[in-house]
Amino acid sequence: MVNKELIMLPGPTNVPERVLYAMIQPMISHRGAEFHKIYSEIEDNLKYVFQTENDVFVLSSSGTGGVECVVSNLVNRGEKVIVPIFGVFSKRLAEAVRRRGGIPVEVDLPLGTTPKSHHIKEVVEREADAKAVFIVYNETSTGVVVRELPDIVKIAKEKNMLTVVDAVSALGGDKLPVDEWEVDICMAGSQKCLACPPGLSMISVKQNAWEKIEKTENKPFYFDLTLMREYAAKKETPFTPAIPLFYALNEALKMMREEGLERSIERHKRCAEAFYSAIEAYGMTIYPKEKETRSNTVIAVNIPEKVDDSLVRRIMQDKYKVVIGGGMDKLKGKIFRIGNMGKVTLAEVVMTLSALGNALKDVGCHVNIEAGLEAAIKVFDH
Ligand code: PLP
């Protein structure tokens, strides 16, 4: 099974053969011993990746399902939740709260920047009756990561507020020690840094979050976390799980364990550094405003003036067989987004850079390809 294209999207990513083949197995009973074993292995390895002793769950839904599940298990009608807004996914988080009947206290920040602890401190003090801070750790739409997350969690905790972290595009690819940072609830997705196919979301829940969840009124039926906890005791899910995806996740997590989480995070970081150095050597600019908040998993690059975004990406895909993402919402046509997730190495970095440089050249925008590739390779030389 050979990939016909190199998928460098901010999810889904290229899936290793081992994980793809793991899905081609007969169906089993999700109430039998074989499934219990798979469930236990996934649970153990997920705790390893989340770096937590908290309860962990796998939902047969994409990342948004995980977000919706947490919101609807935690937020009561009329309750306030603080949500820093700095891109599409943080806006969606606020929308999920609103649809549930909660009141998102939106902290608007310029696109390309991240919330800092002082922003949150000010809002947390002003909105002392808010229940939680809901925050996207890695904003996939702008290519930034909230480096001050540990301080933000502390600030929320001082006011007895929970911290709920959307780490869909970061888990396994950037630092996120859930227990050390005392994150109360964390959500992730299968199709990003774990290099698994799309369709599963994962959630970790800390004890003090359970105390709030248990008191939530009108909990959802399909996404009831307390029911999931009940079934987890038997190593089962309340409803029929997406069994082939569970096979895949089990294999992907085993691969993560074989490599080691630290090494995986380090590899993502190094590939990101290579991308950033090369893009700058190309004479192009990086979208995030502050260097220290550039994401290690999503590389957001400003599109040079007069360059047609969709044409470049079409040439990259058709001629050079590399697929990258474009901008979302207000950033449509303004940035390229390269997914630096999953099993990325220098080889994928160089192929992507070369495809991008050559496609730009094909549309008459000359970049210094040689200098860019040299800069990328240099990052791996030390
Ligand atoms: N949150 C973040 C930060 C994401 O990047 C994404 C997907 O890209 C989601 C949530 C939603 O995940 P999905 O598209 O799997 O529903």
C-alpha cells in the first residue's frame, strides 16, 4: 500500500503501513475478551501519551465530537466559560459553548498571536463566577502554540476554575504533560500527531473535573462521560465503537511507545525548525507574529503578493505529489499551512519544501530553493 501523494496537511497525515494494515482484521465482539485487551492496551498507552494518571476515553467521533462531548458534560445553561479567541478552532470552542446554552466570555486576540497569562489573569479576576477556562493549545488555523499554558492553568486554578484544553493538533507532537501542568480536561484527535486515520477523539478527565461533571444537568445521551466511565471499568464503550479505528489507534500508540514520546516531540520540533529556517531562506515570511509561539506541528507561511494560493497548491499536488493546506476563514488565500505532524522526518520536510519552491517558480515567483534546502538540512546536521 503505497501513498500516491505525500500528505502534509494539518490533519489528516500520512498513516504508516503498520497502522493501515492493522485495520484489515475481522470484526470482533465489542463485549468480548479480545476487545477488552485492545481497550486496555489503548488506555495504558493513551495515559502514556497524555502523561497522566487521569481517566482517558476514546470516542468514535472526530475531534469536534470530543470537544462537543466535554462542553455538553460540563456546561449548564447560563454558565460562563472563558474562551480566548485567536483563530477558527477557538471560535468553534466558543460556539459549542453557546449552542449548549452556556455563555462564552470571549477574549479576542489578534490573529497570529496567542493568549498570555496576563490576559487570562485580568479576565479571570473580572469574571470570577466563570466555571472554567476553555483554551485551544495549538491553534491549527494560524500556526501558533500557547507557550504560557502552564501559567494559564495555574491562574485558573487559583480562582477555582477548571482548565479545558483542546490539544487536537498537538498531542504527541508537542509538550503537554497533563498531570504536571494540572490540566483538568484535555481533548485530542487521532488524525494528527499520532499518525492514525481520522475518526477518533480522545479525552482525559481529572478527578476534580468529575465532581463538576457529575452535577451537570441534562447531560447528553450518546456522549455521556459518566456512562463512559461506567463502561470503562469493564474495558468497554457504552455503544458500538468504530472497531477498525480502535485497531489502528492501538497500533499507532504502540509505535509512539516504541519511538518514545520525548523523541517524537523532539522530532516534530526539529522538523519545524527546518521548515522555518528554510522558508526564511526562501525569502518568505512566517505568519505568527512572535517567534516563540510558532507551532511545532502547523507551519503557517505568508503567501507572497500576487501569488494564487489555489494554483500553487494544485501544482504542488498534481505535478509534485505533495498536498499542503491553505488558510481558513479570514486567512483564506493569505497563508499556506503545512502539517508537520505524525511520522515526519527530514525526507518529508525536503520533499515538501522542494515541491513548494518549484511550484512557486512555476507560477513565476522565484525563491532560492538551494538556500532553503541547505538551511533545512543544516538543522539536522547538529
Ligand atoms: N480543534 C483543533 C485545534 C483542530 O485542529 C481540529 C481539526 O483540525 C479540531 C478541533 C476538530 O477536529 P475534527 O476536524 O477532527 O473534528
